[in-house]
Amino acid sequence: MTGPDGATAPAGLFTASARQVTVPAGGKKEVTLTADTGVDAADGTWSGRLVATGQNSRLVTPFAVHREVESYDVTLTDLDANGEPTGQHSTVLVNLDTDIDKAFWEPDGTATVRMPKGRYGLASRIFTGDGVAVIARPELVLDKDTSITVDARDAKPVEVTATLPQKGARLFQANVGYSFGTAKGTLATFGVMGSSFDGISVGHTGSPASGEKFTALVSGQWAEPGADGTYGNSPYLYASAEEFEGRLPDGFQENYEERDFATVRQDFRNPSGGELGGFRYLDPIVGIVAGYALPVPVPGKRVEHVTGGTAWSSALWLNDGTMFESPLRTYRAGRTYDDLWNTAPYGPNLNATHTFTGVGRLEDRLTVKAPLFGDGAGHPGDAPVSAGRTALYRDGELAGESAYAGFGSFTMGADPATYRLETSATRASGDLASRIDVAWTFPSARADRYTRPALLALGFSPRLDADNAAPGGQAFKVPFTVSHQPGSTGRGKIKKPAVEVSYDDGKTWRSARVAPVGKGWTALVRHPEGPGFVSLRTTAGDSAGNRVTQTVMQAYRLK
């Protein structure tokens, strides 16, 4: 008999009514097996086999019992716009400790489900004819049998408009979304998104929560449609966002004007030359997808206007399979900003985005989503590769490996240990960043909550021309930064880094002089005459035992 995690069954959990019976020829005997889940035993499933043997026979009967965790009945009723029970809904309870959700549905609108004791978030959409009522409860403590009524009449209309100087601008994206923060450090996200706010209503139920536990968003986007009715060729985009911490609003009405927006001039480059093309989306707040991807010219430009005060992220997906995403950035209304994409030097970037969450540990699992081809402007990015590998070593012994560059999931030990995370990639096309190799060393131990180890990130920003080239035959400064992975724990004081440079694709290396400048560093190199490439190899560490060695072959061009 075994139980959860292979535990041995305690005495008294299973009892047979007899240990021995005599069965007459052609007759039968019954033995009753009793399970007593009141004994001191772990919650979960216990199973075994009851074996009866005779002179020439053997009978095996499997058995199991589930010892339920402390649980209670939850009865949930959804009411439509007329106050009548309805099955036209999507309602979920999210366990805020485990990030596991459970859907409730019965055709008559009332469903009862048995749930473990704990904290839950309620997410509901009630479909009302041509509309939908979005209702949420940030936290419900389940410690007894509970009945909940979700009433579409508690939701109020959402009306979002914009008075813009471009008379051809049209609303093409409307979003109401929200996220529950869980004890594991993850987000559980729900909402609705369409091309209009018509018919969308929103409402809150229960007490408010803190901003860390619950965040809501109402956002819209406007652009100019082309002759075919699509918005991909619009030279401009307006995007609004209103964030609510701790609760959903009870309805929302707003008209935005030009003064409410910041201006961001986007410049999309193609270092390989020629027309490439791609797609772009613009989203407020990591964790709530709120924007449609629109085609953009690459190389090309687009002027974007975003409301101030909200943190925005965005992405550029190129038609050759390369993609970049931006970390969250906040803008001030009335200001103008410039954002440059797809420029050298390329390399790893550990800032968290929608897709690229960096490197994080939950319990004994290390998750790696740290692509190697972020651009020189600070956008994390990935690119097609012809070969790749990611591997984790624990105290020098291989713990696991993946055939994907910058991605993987690995089992770690519970006890404190020193880990080395290695990743490498050979780029499939293009002559810049033809190969990248990185090795991060860091200490770590089991964590019950999602944590990010203090990996060291390097960011290079040399002054290059539009062809990602620097002048040859002269001294040249290469500014760079060394920083810890954002949101990480276990940081130490960063020590002086070392930089080496190669002009023959790594056959020979020479040390660069490194000096502190402001909050970063500068490597002074001397470029040879004539065209070519510059490769960079950098080593950095801190006082807590974190260390990085990074090599970027053909980091930028010489002319």
C-alpha cells in the first residue's frame, strides 16, 4: 500500500475483515475491506492490492481511497440582465495559492462544486443578448459552505471615445481585462477584447484587494483604415489605457483628447537591407493582452500616441522569424520620444516581457525564457538559429539540457548549490551576432514562491551608423552596463568587468581597457583599418558569487 509521494500507509487506514478464509468447492466467501480516512494520514490518494492465494490459484484485487483535503461546497448562480438564472456565462474560481482554476457551469445557471479550503478569485462573463457583463471578485476566503450570486445587473456600461486631430481615425480595438496575482508569483488573466465597446459592461463584487493581488484595465486603440478596411498601413496609432488597482470599476466612461497622449516615433530597421516587413502590437501592462497585431513596413516608421501614466509594452515581429519585445515603459503626456528597433549589438536581455520572462525558479523547477538576440536599443529578442543548446549544471554536474537556445525547464535540488546555466546559438541568417555563447553562474536553494536568481546582464551601446558599423583604423569607445536580472534576489556588489575584442572571428583575442563611466563602464578598443567585424567577449561578477561570461561573434561591423 502506498500513498501520496510514495508514503507508507499508517496502521488502521485499511482493514480486512479476515486474514484467512476457506472456500468450499463451487462456493464463495466474502472479505470486506474497510478504509478509515479518520486516521492520521496525508491527504490524497492511497492505493494497494488485496492478494488472496491458494494451492493452485492467486486472486489480486486493486483498491484505492481518496482522503479529501478540507473542502467545502460552493454553489454559484449567474443571473442575466433580467435577473433570471442563466447558463449563458463563463465563470471560474482561481485558487490564489496554487494558480489552479475551476469552471462552474450548469444549463440552469446554478452549479455546486466541492472546492478545497483556501483563497479564490472569481472571474465571470455573463452573455446578455448582444453584450457581455464582465464581473470579478478579487478575493473570496472559502472556509465554509458558500453560496455566491453573480448578477449581470451589477455591471455598468463601458463607453470610451477619443477626439483626435486625425479625422479618419477609427476605434478598432476595445479591451476590458484583469489579472489575479497568486502566491506563486504568477498572474491569472481574464477579460474580453473586440473591435467596439458596444454592449460591454463591467462591475465589481466583494471587497477591494491590494494592487499586487488584482489589477484591471480598460483600453482602446484607434488608427486610420485603408481602402480594404484594415489598419495595417495607418501611419499613426492612438492607444489609451486606464488602470485600476484592487478592483474592477463599476462601469467606465472617458473621452480622450490629444493632450492626454505622449508621442512615440517608432523606427523599424533591417540591418540586412531590403524590404522585410513585419507585425507590431502595443499593450499596456504585462500580463493582460490588450492589443491586436498590425502589419508595419520594415524598414519603416510609425508614429504612436499613448496615454501617459500607464506602463506600456510592445513587440515587433519580423517576417524572417525574428521578434523583439519591449519591457514596460511609462511616458508623460505631451512629451515626444524616439524608439529604435533591430539594431546591433545583439545579445541576451533579461528584462521581462509578455513572452520572454527571463530566468525564474519555483520550488525545484528552473524556467528559462531568455532569448539571446535582444537588440542594441534594449528590446529582448529572438531569431531563427541553425543550432542551439541550453544546459544547467549543479555543482559542476549536468542537471539537464535543452536543444533550444535560451529556453528550457530544469529540475533543481532543494539544498543550496552553485548552478551554471549555459546557452548558445548559431544564427541561421545574417552576418551580425553570428554566434552567441553565455554562461551564468549563481547560487540557489529551494523557493516556495517564484523567485528570479541574480543573473548578470550585459548591455552594449556603441555609437554605430545606420549600417551597424563603426569606423576602422582608430580608437573607439564601447559603453556598456552590467546589471542584475530585474526583480532578482541574492545580489552582490558588482566587480570590475573584463572585455576582450577579436577582429578575426575569435582566432585571437586582445584585452580592452575598461573604466567606470557614470553608472556603467566603457571599453576602449582600437579598430584595425578596413572593413570587417568586431567580436566581444566579456566576463563580470559580483560579491555574492554571481558571474557571467558572454561572447558575441561579429557584434558589429567595421567600415
